[in-house]
Amino acid sequence: MKNTFRYKYLLVFAAVFSGFSGAILAQQAGEVKDQEFVIRKDRVLTLPKQPRKFERIPVLPTAKVNSSFNYEVRPYFLSLAPEIIQPSVAQKQWPRTNEELFPGFARLGFGNYASPLIEVRYNNWEEADYNFGASVKHEGYYRGPIDGSNSGENFTNVKLNGNLFKDFFQLYGGVDYNRHQFNFYGYDAENPALQEYIPSQNILNTFRLKGGIQDIEKMDNFNYDVNLNLRAFNDNYEASETEFSIKGFGDFWFDDYITTGINAELSLTKPKDLWYTDINRNYFKVNPYVAYQRSGLKVQAGANMVVENDVTLNKKSDFHIYPQLYAHYMIQDEFGIYAGFEGDVLRKTYLDFVTENPFLGPSDQLLNTIQNYLAKAGIKGTINDELTYEAGASYGKFRNMHFFGNSQADSLRFNLLYDDDTKVLNYNAKVGWNYEKTYRLIASVDYYYYTTKTLAAAFQRPEWVVSINNNFTPTDKWLIQFNANAMGGIKGFVRDALIEEDMATDLPVILDLQLKADYQITDRFSVFAVGNNLLNRKNQRFLNYPVRGIQGIAGLTFKF
């Protein structure tokens, strides 16, 4: 059966193979037949999935090594000197100006009114963690506008200062001595009875000692500055004053927009004069504030809290607290507005008064100025990064504002006068202009309107003040300054003995033109010339005291 089945398959295979062979032979003989093929694109061939067997790679056995490795290190000594490396900081030659090359300079000059000028300064600014400086200056006018030497005066100043820099802070301090010698020359030189008159002389001596600490990196969130001051003052008569003071400042920036800070001041003074000998004037002020600034807007709010022990009439308490508000908004760089409102207690010492008016006589009482409020508003801006301007107005109410009046006992000296209730209206304008580093202008105008209660007028205070300062640098060797200062509306205080009333007298307008020139000859030498009161006016800032007429001085400056 099996053989029969096998033979059948063999016959079929033979028949098929013979037919296929015949077709091939026929084609090879040249016979061509038509054929038709059908191609189906949509037919999908599906094959069954055949599982594949993955075998893991066999882990080869670890070779075993029976041998051990031993290394022998043999020293070799060579007679060679070690290489010496001396590291140093890379230096770059930065351009340095002439001023940096010469840490010190000396100035000598002389002019009319027997006016010598001597000034020497030196500053050690070498690359180190400290620096120091020293200066000495003497300027004298040994002849004056009234009877030559009877109205002479001179000034002397000696100063030492230094800084010590650490990683995060610096220590600073200094010693300062000022001496001002002058005469009480406010008498009538045309009076025949005073032809041989020799006025009294006075010398104001002030000694200061200062030391403090402050941070170096001002971009940190927290900044501070604290300093301690000691001061001693005396004159040729009975006036003297000592002061111990501490001033501190600190602020903290929460971010780029919000900051808070505090200002503090403690002042303990002990004045002495003809009418008082044992007085302790204490003053302590704290000024906390918070501020916000962003995109031309700045708003600051705080308070002035003051404790002082001056004795005055109708005083309710030694403690004072006043608001402090300020805001400005720059709509554009060219235009902005500002406004403020503040109350305060302004510290006044005997040195403050005698610095303002050196012809001050014995004082009855020293009082601080109570600023009940001061409101101000105005506009400001910058045009083309060259011209800056500001214009505004303010109105304030003050108590115990001080004025000066000629003494009834001695008309050559002034007394302190206080007003119980003073109102001040002020209009002001300022402008500054810098043009291509060759010209600079700074000018200001102020107008004051005083309303007093207990005094007949605002004695010895100007009604208006004008100041114009011009700086020219046409070349690198030239520096020229032309300044004009004017004030008017000053009223002097006189006492009419016949009617026993306080009288006011008008002082003439003050106009002072000043010209300064400096020319650099070499890197070390330069010459200068100064001219004051070029119109030769008999200006009187204080009643009966005319200033020097046209006065000039010329000299030489040497750098070392």
C-alpha cells in the first residue's frame, strides 16, 4: 500500500516537471503566449506568531591567579636645588591722574588788607588697609575796613583724620581745631571822640574729637554708621561750652523697593556764660521711618520723637512727637512732583549761634527751635542729562525761632532774641547745568516772608537771597570761577532810649561779586588769583559791621 502511494506521487511529479520543461523549451524556441497577472493590493498576509526563545549569557568562571606581585621602590638622590616659585599678583597699568601722583600740596599767597595765606595738606592713600591725612591752614586779614588793624581778623585750622579698613567695616576718626580772632569794630569811625578808640578783641577756640564705625559694602541689606563726638568751645570772655554726642544711622532693605531705617542722636551740652554757670542741656532724638520706591515713585513715612529739657514759658512736656511724611513721583525724567510734611525740634547750641554771628555778646538763654510743622511742595526734573531744576514753596510754624539784635548796653555786640510764634512762607527755585565738562552752573533763589508775634520784625534775617556760581574749564590747565551773591530786605534792631521802643532799620542790599582763576604751569606748579567784592560795596550783613571792600590775593600752589 505504501509503495502504491509512493508511485502515485512520483507519477504526478514527473508529469508536472515534464510540462514545465516543455514550456521552457517552447519559449526558448521563440513561441510567445499571452499571459495575465492579477495583483491584489488589498490582500493582507497574516503569519502566525512564533514564540522566540531567549537564552541568558552564561557566566564565565573567574580566573584564579596564584602568583603575587611585589614592587620594589629604590630611592635615587640627585644633587639638584629645589625650584623656588614666588607667586605675585598680576599687575595692570591703569591710567592715573596727576592728583593721584602727588598726595600733598602747599599753597602760599598774599593780598591787600595785609592778607597772607598759608595752606599745607597731605594724604597717605597708598594701597593698604588704612589711610590718614593732615592739613594746616592760616588765612589772615590783618587790616580791615574800619581804622586798619582795628577791624582785622584771622583764621587758623588744624586737622588730622584717618581710616582703618577691615573686611566688612571701617573705623574712622579725626581731631579738629579751629581758631577765629577778630575785633568788635562796629563803632562810628567818623566820631571825633573815637579817634583813638581801640576795640575789644575776641578769640573763638573750638576743639573736636570724632570716632566712628560704618559698613563698607553699601549694597548689603543692612547698612549702619555710628560715631562718637567730643567738643570743647570757649572765647576770651565768659562763654564756653562742652558737648558729648552720639549719632547713629541704620537701615535694612527687605528687597529692592522697601526699606526701613532709624536715625538717632544724643547730645549732652554744658554751656557757661556771664548770666548762667551750671546748666545741662540734654537732647535725644529718634527718627524711625519706612520707605517705598519704584519706577520714579518714592514714599517715606516716619516720626520724629524728641526729648529735651529746655526751660521755656507755657511748655507742657519735655517729650515731643511729630510726623514725617515725604513723597515724590517722577512722571518722566524731565518732570516730577514732590511734597512733604514734617515737625521737629531743631537742636541749637551756643556754637551754632556764634558761628552764624561771631559778634554775639553774653546770652541770657539758649533755646532749641520748635518746628511745629513745615509743609512743602514743588516740581523738579532733569532735561537732556544736563539741566536740572527744582521749584517749590513751603510754609511752616515755629516756636522759639532765634534772631539777632544789637545790645542796649553795648551796641557793638548782639543779643539773642526769640519769638514765641513765627510763621515763615518760602518760595524757592534751583537750577544746575553741566555742559560737556567745560561749564557748570549752580544757581538758587529764595524769598522769605516772616510773620512774628512778639518781635517787631525778623531782625537780621534776609527777605530774599540769590546765589549764582559759574565754573569754567576752557582747557585742562585753566579753572575759572565767577560767583555772584546777593541778599536784601535785612532789618536791623535798635533800641530808642527816648521812647523806649524797639525800632527796625533797613540795611542796604548786599551784592558780592567774586572771581577766581587757577592756571597749571606744570604737573607740580600752578598759580592762582582771587578777587572778592569786585564792586567795592560797603556790604553789611550785621548792623554797624561793614565788610572789606575790593580785596584780592594771588599766590602759588606746589604739589609734592
